[in-house]
Amino acid sequence: MIYANQHVNFKDMEEQASLTNAQEDNSVESFSESKSSCSSDLLHEYKITYRLLRKNLSALIRKIRQKSFKEILFVTTANLPEDYILAFQKQYPDKKISVIVPLSDNNQHLGKPVKNEDTFLQNTGYEASLFKLRKTKNNIQIYGIFCDAFPKTDYPKQFNDIKYLAVYLKFVRIFARYIKPDIIHSDCIPFFLGAEFESKRKYPIKVFQTINDFHEIKSLDMFWAFLNIADKKSMQRLCRDKNIKQNVAALFKLPIHKNFSEMSDCLELIYKNYTTFRHFIKEDNEQEENILFRRLNKRVVKLFPQMKNAKTPYYNPMYLTLKKADFWAVKSKTYYNEIFDNSELTGTMYDAVLKTKNNSGFVIDKKDVKDFDIVFPFDVSNFREEKIKNKKYLLKEFNKDRIRTKFTDDNLFVSDEVKICGYLDSCYDAPLFFLQILNDINYEGFDIAVAAILKMFELNKNIQIIINIPNGLENEYVKSFIDFCEKYPSVNGRWIFIDGAINTLQFLAASDMIMLPNRTNPKSNIYLDAIKFGCIPISSKCGIYNDSIIEIFDSMIDGCGFKTEENLLLSLNPNEFYTQTVLRALNFYIQNHSSWNILIKNCLNYNTDWDFKSIEKYNNIYEDLL
């Protein structure tokens, strides 16, 4: 009985335990469900809170960015980009663009300097002054920098020599701390923030670099480049070097024992009179000075090994510009797409271009063309009658008698010192060509244009040509072409050469065609001026020209010019390709007079002005930088 009762009790206990476990399981399951439900609610609340915080933070960041965008400082050595600034500020009136330029004369400023600064530059100490010039009539603020180291000329081309540019850009960096822009937009000159901006927190300025063409940056003698860009410690090291002392002493025929200050004076004299000392080397006439300069170049490389690399800031300032810039852009979609695939288009800069591809892009330039500089204004409704008047006027002003007596209208020229070779006949039916070279005659294809001109003369084509190259008579190749033309009576009255600055718009308004045989992406926007005045462009198929000029044989509706079949820089026969294109345009002019008028009409209807799309491209870059 006892065992039975015990057994029964055991079973009861087992059943009780089983019941208790079931209740516990139900309890645990109920608690687990409750806990899961609670976690889900918390996660949902967390997600909502996170989204709300992120939204508020994004709105705050956008608000801060909008408030912090105050001013862009546009750095240039060329003319004031007034049409771009006006178009930009019209589209974005809350954003301000100021311009800073070098002053060649301290009498150019109006009022006292707002800031003075002196520093050790190019082997000597220079002082520069920052002037806040009066705003233009279009309310554009211009700052000017004057320094005694600058050339005493208004011609912007001289400021692009590295010996002047290094000083100008050094002081731009210094005075930028006073102006405190949000963005520095450097227009086609190598610029980067230097030691003055090592503390980015104090001066958080972004740099946007625009580039026309990488061939603008030319190779430099290492010693000469070093004299222009080296800092004070490097200059002291250079002056104390025995080998440098020997070569400089030999150059000046002085004793070898020179102390630091005397050596510094010698190097400063070399810097100021470099072109006098440095002769162009000819194989059959090796100058003693050339030998000494070559030795100096080699010694500089040994003292500063980084000079061996052609992409150092000493040898090529554009390398550091690309490396340091927050963003850089070229002024052509075609050129941008081609430079990464073809090293010939970028020369020694190819490796640097590839390395900085991630912070690069392209922009599109436009130009608001005014007609107030021409004698007989015209538009698409009256160009048939009025355009010919400009041509007759120009031919009359450049006839033989007026040139001989110097009675040509002064309004055709910008400068007083103008030299004219040749003359034009008053043959109004002959097509009038215009050619202007403002920078490098090689990259702008003067030799290619000459080949086409001589071919037309050889074929006895009834043409006339106006060639304008400021300081062109200093070039031996240009002089040989002029001598050739003057020697043959058969081309008399069919050409003139103008050495000096001219009123380009008047020449474009009178000419039938403009020759644009550039090997590389052009620097000038003259093609837009030409199109706006019905002067038909005959261009190479490169860069901006390929972007903007529509071949008439591709579209009679939109066609505005003639283009070569190949890029002339990459072509094996550039002269032949361009000559064929010129002859094709000439035949079109002679044989299709009514179609030629359609071509002029297309040009006059062409939109050269700054539009929303081109301005927005710049604005997007500015905003992304900030």
C-alpha cells in the first residue's frame, strides 16, 4: 500500500510538474512576444526619429551653405570678363563675383591703396599694393595689384611670362587673406594656394582652375625657372654652392671668391637681364654664355633632385596647380574627351592630367558680342546691303595711297604704333580673308595658313587677305613670308600685314571668311565674334571649334562654317587638309552665291550669348566646391 501510494504520489507529482512546465512555457512565449512587439515599436520610432534628424540636418546644411556663399574672386591677366560676370549675376543676383588684375602703372588706380604687403620674391624684396578700384558702370568690383616687378605695359601677354606671373600670383595669395573670398576662380593661368594658406581652417578658400590648352605651359630652363620660383632658403643654398659661384663668376668675369650678398646681386642681375645673357643656341655657333647656362642647369638639378621631374612646380607650375586645385576644367567638351586618350594633346602634362581626372570637367564659354565698334551695323534683315559697305570701307582705307601717306583711319587701330606692309585693291567682288594670330604662331597654325594662302596665289585665285600679328615682324618666319609676298608683283594689291593691335570687330564685319588653322584648343573667342558678324570660319577640327562650328555640308539649316576632316595637331599632312578645306570654302563662295547668303544668315542667327545652360555649368561647380 505504501509503495502504491508512493507510486501514485509520484505520478501526481509528475503530472503537476508537467502542468507547471506547460504554464511556464506559455508564460515565456507570452513574454517573448511582448518583448518582440516592444522592440519593433522602438525600432520604428528610432527610424522615424533618424529620418527626421537627417532631414533637419540636411536642411540646416543647405541653409548654412547658402549663407556662406559670399564671393568669388576671379583671377586673370587678360581683359575683364564683363559679359560672363553680368550674365552670371543676372541669373544668380545673390552671388557676387569680384575680379583681381595686375596693374602695369600705379597711376591706373583711383585712390589710395587699401593694403600694402612686402615679401621676399625672386632674389629680392618687393612691395605690392592692393587697390580697390571704382566699380564699373555695371557694378562689378575690381581689385588691382601694383608692384615694381611688373612690366610697364598694358599688354596682357607679357604678364603671362613666368617671371612676372610668379610675383603677381604670390601677391594674389597674400591679398586673398584680406579679400576673403569663398572661391578663387583662376582663369587660364597656373594658380594654387601656397604657404599663406597652410591653415585651411582659418582661410577655407576653394580653388577652381580653368584651362584653355595644356600646350600654353611651355618648358623652361631649370636654372631660370628656379630663380623665379625658389624660396629664400633655397636661394641661400644656391648662392653658397661652389660650382654655382664658379659659373656665375665666369659669366660676369669676376673673382670666384664671392660672399652671399654679392652672389645674390649677381643672380638678381641675371634674372633682370636674362634675355641679354641667354642667347639662342645654334649648332654652328655655340656661345660661351650658353655653355655656362647649361652647366648652371645641371648643377641646379644636382642641388635640387626634384628638378629632374618635369612636373615639379619649379619646372612647370601647372603640375602643382592641377594637384592642389579643388577642381579644374577645360573650355571644350571635345578637348576634354580627347586629352585622356591622347598624350600629344597635353604634352608633358599627360601624367598629371590622368592623376587628377576625378576632380576635373569641362565648361562652355560664350560671348556677348556688341556691334558698336563697326561703321555700318547690320543684322539678319539687312546684311545683304550693309555688310558690303563695311567691306568697301575697309578696302578704301587700305589702298596703296592711304597706306603710303599714313592717312588710314585711326579708329581701325587700338594702339598708335602700327606697321602696315602691302596694300589692297578696291576689288569688291574678290573674297576677303582675315587671319589673326595673337599668341603662339606655331599652335595657332600660321604656317598652315601660309600654305593655304600660297596655294591660292599659285592657282591665281582672285582673293584678298588681311593678316594681323602684333609684334609679328620680330618673328623670322613671318618676315620671310612678307619678303616673299613683296618680291612677287603678281600678288600686289591682294594682301596686307598689320603689326599692332586693331579694332578686330570692324575687320570681321568687313571680311567674308576668317582662317582658324589652330593645332590646339584655341585661347581666343574670336570665332564667336566672326560668326556674329557673318564672317565665315574655316577652322581645324579641334576643341572649341569642333564643339561650336557646324559644317555647312552637314546641315544647311544650322551650318555656320567649314571644318577640316582631322585634328591638325594629330594629322600627318595638316597643310594639305587645311588647304583643301579653304579651297572648298572658296569654291562654295564663288559657285553658290545664294547658298552663301544662307550661310551668313545661319551665322547671324547663331546664339553666341551666355545662356542658362552655360552659366549653370559654372554655378554647379561653384556649389559643389563648397
